[in-house]
Amino acid sequence: MGIDLHLSLKQWFGFDSFRSGQHQTIAQLLEGYSSLAIFPTGSGKSLCYQLSAIHLPHLTLVVSPLLALMKDQLAFLSKKGIKAASIDSTLTPEQNKQVMADVRSGDTKILMVSVERFKNERFRQFIESVSVSMLVVDEAHCISEWGHNFRPDYLKLPTYRQELNIPLVLLLTATATKKVKHDMAERFNIMRNHVVQTGFYRANLDLAVLPVNEKDKKEQLLHLVQEQSGSGIVYVTLQQSAEQVAEYLKMNNINAAAYHAGFENDRRVEIQNDFMNDKTQVVVATIAFGMGIDKSNIRFVIHYDLPKSIENYSQEIGRAGRDGLASYCVTLANLDGINTVENFVFGDTPEQAGIEYIINNIKQELHFNQWELQITGLSNASNVKQLPLKTLLVQLELLGVIKPLYAYFADFKFKFLQSKETILSNFTLERQIFLSAIFSHTQFKKIWGNLNFDSLFQEYGYDRNRVVSALDYLAEKELIELETKRITEVFNVDVSLLNDPKLATGLYLYYIDKEQKEVKRIATLIRFFELKHCLSRNLGLYFDDAATPEHCGHCSVCRGKVAKLRHSIKPQWPSDSLIVDSLTVLKKHLAAAKNGIKESEITSGIYCRFLTGISVPLFARNKVKKLNGFACCENLRYGEVLQKIKKLGF
């Protein structure tokens, strides 16, 4: 290899030595071997690609799931004098143009994007024109359907890698079970001896499970926070809880702030910055907070509500004590919130009628074996949430029913920064004719104009990609300002497979299987919290690390406090008459609404989601949440509510 990695580490990052696993991973990559690195949260996964990128000849392309995570990495790299950039929705057209120019010139070594960026027609054209040495997939467990944060678009990354002819891949994650580990490696043809897994055990983390009655929870939380002197995160399930709990802490003289995805981006950034700079001691947050939080002195992480899974729990407690000092991870546990966590799972399972709607939509809108999709419209029309809809599309791809061809923006809008005459004078006669045709098929309203691709094609037969490239070029040269919106995905369709009468049922059964796996994952979490043997040991074993000590000596079980979780108050059923009246009102409301559905199309699943307070597109577009009875069974388990509905004849 001929590179002194220790010297390079010192020169670029100022570190005297590598952490466990880093040197092996970087050496493998620089020898040309794709690798999978599984390191605990906060143990320096990012350095593996950062140092490798410096020594690779071309661009390192990093796929990261979160904008905040990208921004933190970019700030760090900038301080180290390493040229890195991101292409994301926050950039102005000028900034976007500059980033692309710097990448093309080879000035930028690392480019960070979200996986969704690959759907962007302009980005795909751009990245195809650049030499890429390495693809890095951060939070790589998102690619596995066995993983806890499965993201359908991640399944396409192996294909993108092949299409872009990227020789090297680095997968990074902190949380991978044995099954997930093998799944990830297989998808990218990574050999087993190139999987680098460091010890999962964190000796400085004290893990405790504290059974608590719901009415005592806030007081118990306050007591725990008052005992701590440093910064901490309190995790809750619902946005509303984040605000209520933060308010309670503030009333009791704790410097706390709420954080959740419902806040405007500017407010979220401000809260995060205040926490990072020790202006706020405690952040009470949903899981929207945490990824990309590289704060070394978080002294405690408290789960006010149950986490979604063991993987989520591990990731969230992993944010504590990154400086190696003693830190405390406490779960205030009871069974009261179990139904809320489960109901999120049931809410994401589409009904068979929704799946059939999507299949019929493909059949009806088929044109020369091609189908065009705009996801928001189809989600609303089919009553299938966007994430499950994306999963459905990936499943149709894996079955060979649809094959993605390209994505494009339905709307291209531009304005002239120089006069038409000046722009045209920069080009040869042939190109002047081509650009004049584009300009003449653009409908201008005052300053901005919308390009009509269809009429341009009908009159001249110009290839869409050539037109998009021309507009990009004009924008790059600051002759026009270009805006794009309404992304449309185009698929090729295998009609024979689409017409398979068992297709909708098969897809529905896939979701039911997925739903059951998630419900089992929640049951596994409860079992973990009630263990009679060392929590640290069992957490390590769950993630395929047998090197964890048998008895850590710093968890509640090792201290002799085995938890038994209970309901604070047995959940109460509303009266049968209230349920019947509420569902009757819902039925009439949906049948009468402009965007509603026929009474015969209202399934027991729709009734159940109404009673348990699970939001779906059908409810949002018909203002169903305002109806009497919505969420009247939110403290009860979905399966039990479904049985009750059927018993009552709905």
C-alpha cells in the first residue's frame, strides 16, 4: 500500500492513534476491498471513510439518512482542511452550481447526499459524469428488511453502485444483528473476512430499568434529572409528550427544551445548537433527535416512554458518555405505552383494498408498457401512507413487475438572467435553433416560464435528457435561473406479472408478515427489560458480540433489581354504544364527504384505525380527527379493538 496511515492520521486529524477497528477498515479499503464496519455509536465510524477518501484518486460519495448528520460531518471536515460538500434541499441554485463545479474539477474529495437524491434526474446526470472511487453507506442497516429502520430506497443502492461503476463500498452501522450483518454484506458482495466488528460493550454506561406507575413518572424523572449535573436527553414517543414533559421540567427549574419533527427546521436547529453549546441542559425529544448529535459529554439518557425496539434503545443510549466517563441510561418502564408503539406498526400496514387500488392504477395509466408515478397523489388516493407505499414499489421491483427507468421533474421553470439575444449569441447556429425551440415552448408568466416538454417533443422530437442538460448548462453559466419540482418516477411494467391474480394477496401477506415481525420485536424488547441476567451481557449477545462480560456489575440486574413491567391502570373500554355511535357517524361522514369512500368500501381496518387514533391519508383529507369517538380506544391494543369491531357487526 505504501501509505503510513498513522502519519496520515496525525497530519490530517491530529490523532496519535486509531480506535479499535479503524486501521483494519481503512487498510482494507485502500487495498481495494469493500468493507462493512460495525462499531458502537460514537466510536469513530466516520473516520474510516474520511481518511480513506484523502488517499483515493477520485470522489468519495457518502449516502447519509439525515441532513443534520451531514452538516455536522461537513463542519468537522472543514476544520481539518478536507474539501467536502453536500447536495441537499437547503442549497440555493448558486450554491448547488458551485458544489457541482468543485466536484467536477476534483477539488471536492467527499460529497454527501441522501438516498432520495438518486431519484433526482439532474443529480443522476451529474454524478454519471464524475469518477467515483468509493460509495459509503452510513446507517447501512437501513438496507435490511430485518433491520429496525428499514428504508425502502436503500434497497436500490446496490443497483446504483453497479450503474455508476463504483469499485469500492464501505457500509457503516452501529446496530446490526447477525441476520442483518449477513444481509448487508451479501447485497454488496462483501467477504466475511472484510466485516470489521469491534466490541459492542460500553463499560462506562450504567443501564437501569425502573418499573414506574404512570402517575409517578414525571416526579421520578425530575428526581433522576436533579441527581445529574451534566447534559442529558429524555426520549418520549409522542410530540405532545415532548412538550408537556419539557414544560414540567422547566416549571421545576430544570433548563429543558422540547424537540420533535413537528417544529419548524429553524427552531429545531436552534434547540440542537443550544444543547451542543451547553445553553440547554436537557432535551426532551422524540426519536427525531439524536442522529448526528456528536456531543461527547452527555451524562444521561432517560427513556420516559418505551423505545421502539432493542436496536433503537441501543442507538439512543449510545449517545451517552462518548467521552468515556460514567453515564447513566435509565428506562422508566411500564406497559402503558406498549399499545402506542404497536399501533404505529399497525398504522403502516396497508389494507388489501389499497394495494389493489395501486395495481389497478398501474393498469389504467399504462402507456406503451410505462407507468408514471407521483407518490403524494397516489398515497392519498390509495389510502396507503408514503413509507409503506415506497416499500410496496420496492417489492414490485423485486418481483420483476416494475423496473425503474428514470425520474424527472414534471415542472421545469426558469427565468432569464440575460436577454434571449445575448444568450443565443454565445452559441453556434445549430444550438441557437435548438435553444430557440426550448424558449418558444416555454409559457412565461411575467418573469418565470414553464417549459412544455410534450409540445416541444411533438414539434421537434428533441430528447428530454438533451433538453435537461441544456437547461442545466445555461443555469451553470448563470444565463438562466432554473427551478424544478413535482418529481415523477417512470417505470417499465411487465404486464404478464402485473395481471397475476395472486399479486395483491401476495403483497398483502408480505405486509402482514412484516407487521408480525415488528410486533414480535416489541415483545422481545419487553422480555429484554424483564431479564434476570445482566443487561449489558444480553445486549451484546443480541448484536452478536459474545465478548461482553457475563456480569457487568453496572446494570440494575447486576445490582439485584430485576424489573417486572405492569400496566399502571388497566385500560378501560368505552361503552359498546359509544363505539357503535362513533363508527356510524364515521360511516356517514366518509360516504357524504367529497373525498370520501362508499359505505361498502369502509373496512374493519379503517374503523379500527379511527378508534385507536391512527392517522391515514383518508382521515387527513376528510378531517376525520374532529369526529366524536376518534382515538377513544387509543389506550387499547389494536388486535383487541379489531375483535370488538367485528363482534359489534362492523
